[in-house]
Amino acid sequence: MYSTTEITALGMDCLSEKLVVVNMEYFIKVIKRETFDYTKWQREYFDSKNPLELRKDIKTFCNDYHYDGKTTIL
């Protein structure tokens, strides 16, 4: 399990890698402004997918983010 500092640093790294700094800051601003319920969003997202779509998404994710048995520690 990661500490709060570690998970924040990992999240910021992911955001900056995918969004670059300007868009990362905009994303954080939007998230802080919105009342966002991740659990509700996740339930609605997965309920809207059929099993074949989920299987395809999982397969794509596993191919894109292959786990090599090593973990990254900050």
C-alpha cells in the first residue's frame, strides 16, 4: 500500500505524462470544482458495458500495461 504522499506523486506523474503540465492543472481545477462521485461514475460506466466490450477493454489494458512482476516504489 502506498502512503498519501506516494499515491499523490504517482497520480501527478501519470497526469503530467498524459496531459502535460497545463492540461494537468486544468484537470485538477475541474476535479476540485466538480462534485464528483467516483464510485457512482464507476458503477454507471461498467453497467453501461456489455460483457464482450468489457473483455475487449480488459484485453487491451493488459496488452498496453503488461505487469512484469516488479513494482515501482518512489
